Amino acid sequence: MNKNNIIGFLLIALVLIGFSWYSQPSAEEQRAAFVQDSIAKAKHAEMEKANKAAALQRQAEAKAKVEADSTALFYSALKGKSQKIVLSNEKVELTLNTKGGTVEKAVVKGYVGHDLKVKDGSKDKKDVTLFDGNDQSLKFMLEAKEANIITSDLYFTPSNVTKTSVTMTAEAAPGKTLTMTYTLGKDYMLHMSLQAQGMAGLFSPNYSKMDVDWSDKARQQERGFMFENRYTTLTYHDVEGGTDHLNETSEKIDEKIEETIDWVSFKNQFFSAIMISKDNFDKDAFMTSIPQEKGSGYLKQFHAKMKTAFDPTGKKASEFEFYFGPNDFQILKNTEKESTFGKDLEFQKLVYLGWPIVRWINRFFTIYVFDWLSKIFPMGIVLILITLLLKLITYPMVKKSYMSSAKMRVLKPKLEAATAQYNKPEDQMQKQQAMMAEYAKYGVSPLSGCIPMLIQLPVWVAMFNFVPNAIQLRGEKFLWMSDLSTYDPIIEWNTNIWLIGDHLSLTCILFCVANLLYSWMTMRQQRDQMVGQQADQMKMMQWMMLIMPLMFFFMFNDYSSGLNFYYFISLFFSAAIMWTLRKTTNDEKLLAILEKRYQENKSNPKKASGLMARMQALQELQQKQQAELARKQAELNEKKKNLGK
């Protein structure tokens, strides 16, 4: 950065500071604005209070109406005592409540349940509770001729109770019943059917749809609130294929879904609750996702309002399946096979693996290698081994990129001599042509160093998408990192600082420092091959390359220690490879090889082909065209001048 640049930046800063000071309001204006703002806030608070009171009143009236309507049919089922029915296997434990007849608690076995109030993990549990009690609600609503039937208001009578199945029945009148049957599979899938008996006359002849109202308050399961919240979404699956989700960060209330869907999922970072309908959920479902405050213990409030098939005659049951389990790619893929609906449910898409090219890398390479290595080594070692394997695969491209830079470095004196006469700004095109011609003589292409590096970019992005979604890292310790799936703070505080948060992550600092050192090595390598004005422009680029690691700190401080550790190791190996290549490259021998190639091209011009030769020919053609245009313009000007005379 030269003196003129520094003076320019200082003048800009002075202008901005001066304008800010000049345009700031006076003390009287600030006091008046404060008073107006206080009045507006008070009015807004009163309005919100009135709206909440009105909403509560409407809810009470609606509930009273529903109870009054339901009494006519289910007079005996509206009263009773709730019972807990537990279905369990080696993977999950599900608690059903006879009041409403649905699952009120879901526990996933074999995964650490973090006690977020204790940072050292001393009170962590051996299982994860997805929801419990009022956190989750599911009700089916039927519109009869003279009454509305809502299952959440009914007490069901259990029968045929086993460890993995139960039948629950609510009686509307003698011979008129509503029955729910649950069967738990061997893993994470729960099958459920809802069937009416003897109730056909209570509904209109064309009645064939019922409303499904499902809500859940997604619990915070991990220690990193911001990071987990980023991957917590309401996701749904189109019957024609593919998934979509509501925005992770903004509030969405009654978002209309215009596609026919067959399942909806309330997804945390590492666990999901999925509801599947055999007969699909109709178009125009309404989905809600409301982010929750940090410290509340919850991430988002989810709500899904849908319609699906219902047969009042009882000839056909309404069938559903539920998945309560981990977001593990292989588990989701295998569990889907247990579905009895014969659909391509694509559960595995709940594990986001990136855009198509990146997804293919993760889908057909990273997952299989990761699963194979994790059976033998600890997770920290697995990350190191995957890094080494990827570096081994990409080494030929890295070496090719480096050798291209090395060729440009040893040719730098010749390029400076060949372009010494083109130092004026208007001579830049001729200078570029002279450089291209010099490169073509020696069979060197500057682009050959860029393309291999671009090919490696999908691998870098693939790991960025894979590691945060790898449930295998959850709760795994390595070195100083107590959990590879979340950040590793060296210091924490209670207040949230803009851009930083409430902690400093050690692996993030290591990654940024390694990135800074690697950028410095890269700049040195690039500076050695720059010629003339390129070297001056490179000085400005250096500042940008040095600022980038600082920007990465603000981006990655909340990310998992596993991801930051991977990038730290990756940069360490990249720097080691670059240093080794630099030490093992003999510039004199490389220049001799290029000189030999130059003599071969000189004696056989047809051999000097390739990209550089084509680029040089194209530039020469463009130069001829510009010269021809200039000649014609000069002739036209001369004719106009003669006509004027």
C-alpha cells in the first residue's frame, strides 16, 4: 500500500467522522425523540396485552364450544383418568397417554442427553428425551353433522397391551367407537392406525377428510445454541420427490404449502420426529416455525396443520407412521425400508450433504469412508485420517498447480526483460501479449495453476456440509475437545457480544492462525512470479488475504470443534506439502527443462500449441481487428473533413 492510498483512506475516514458529527441531533431533539419513543413503546405494550387477553378469551370460548359439541357423542369419554402406556425396544422408549391417545414422551436410547445447566457434563444422561408432556401435541379433528370430535379431549381405554403394541378405544355411544392401534417396530418406527366403527351416520355422505394438528417445541439438545438452531428446521417431503423446509432463521406463521406431501418432520440438528401419512397430506397445509430465545431451553416452536383421508364407515383405517430417532444417514435409509406404505420416503435427505456435486462426494465417498474408519479409530483420529486421505487423492492436482507457479517463478527474469518496454498505461495490452508470447515459447500456461485448485474446492465445501451433520461426532472427546459436535471454549461470558457471541473457541483460533500462515506462504509464492504492474496490484491483494482469516473467525467461532479441527489439520498438511515441494524443486533444473522445450518449439513451431498458443493467436487477431477499426475510423474522419471543406 503506497503513500497515496494511505492518504486517501485517511481523508475518507475524516470525511465520514465529520459528517457523522455534523448530522447528529441536538440534545433537545434527542430528548424529544426519547419521549416519543417511550410513549410509542407504552402504547405498543398495552395493545399487545389487550390482544393477548382477547386471544385467551377466544381460546376459552372455542374450547367450551368443542367440549359442548363433543359431549353429545363422547359423553362417557370426556371424563376419566389418564394412564401412561410405555412401548419400548432397544432403540426407543415411547410413552402414550390415554388422554388424547397419542405419544407424549419420546426417549432415544444410546445417545448422550446433555444437561445444559452443567457445563462439565457431570450430570449428562445416557438417553436423549426429544419431547415430554406439553412440549408436544397431536390431535385429530373430525367434523360430524352435529358435533366436532377432537381426539385430544377424549379419554381412551387401553387393551391388548404388550411391550411393543397397544389398542386404545374411545366410545361415542354403544356400538360407536374410535380406535387407535399402535405397533412399535424393531428400531425407530412406530405404526399407528385410526379407525371409526359404527359412526357412518354421524357424518355427511361426502365427508372423507379429517384435520391433523401437530405441534412441538423443539428442545435445545446441544451446548451450542446458535449452531444447533441453524440446523433445526420444519421439513416436509413432496410426494413427487424432494424435500423442502421453512427458513431456519426467520419467523414463519401459517406458511401455505401448495404441494401434496407424505411426511412432515420436526428436525433438530441430530434428531427428528417424523409423521408419515399413508394417504398423504393434502395441498394447502399450513406450517409454522417460530425461533425461540436463547436461554429458554428451546430452539423453535413448530406447528403443522394438515388434512388427510378419513373413512367414517370404518372400512378403511387412516394409517400413519412415526419416526423418533437420530439424523444418521445410514439409519434413516435403513429405517425407511421398515415402512409398510411402499413409498420412496427419502428420509436420508434430512441429513443435509450440500449441493449436487458436493452431495455426491459426501454420499458416495465421505460417508462410507467415515463409517469404516469410525469402527476402528476414535473420531479425532478419523478426522485426521480423512484429511490425509483427501490430501493424498488431491496431491497430483496440488503438485501440478505448484509446478505451474514454479515455472512462472523461474521465468520471471525473462518476462521482465521481454516486457520492459511496455511500462506506460496505454501499453498494457501489448505487455500482456508479450507475456503470453513468452509463456507460449516455453509451453507454460498461468491458468494451469488455477484449475487444479478449483477442482479441490468441492472437497473443501463437502466437508463443510458433512461434519456439522455427522451425529457420530456428537459427545465424542479428543485431546482438549470435550464434544467434537460443538464449540470448545477456552473462555466464556454471560453477555452476547456482536459478531463474537459469548465465548472464544480454541479450535477456531487455531484454524484462523493456520489460515493466516498459509495465506502468507501463498502470497510469497505468488509474489515471486508477478511481473511489473502485477506485483503492485498484488500488494493490495495481500491486505485482503490477511483480512480473510479474521473474517473466518467471526464466521466459525460458533461452529463445531470437529469442523474447525479438520480445517486446522487440512491447512497444516497443505502448508507442509507446499514447503516440501518448494524444498525439493530445483529452480535451475526446471529452467533448463523449459529452455530445452523452448528450443524444441523454436525448431518446430507447430509443436508450440495448446491453450497458451491459442490465447496468443486470439490476442493477435483482436489487435489486428482493432487496428483495422482504427484505420477505417481515420478514413471516415478524413472524408468528413474533406466534405466540410
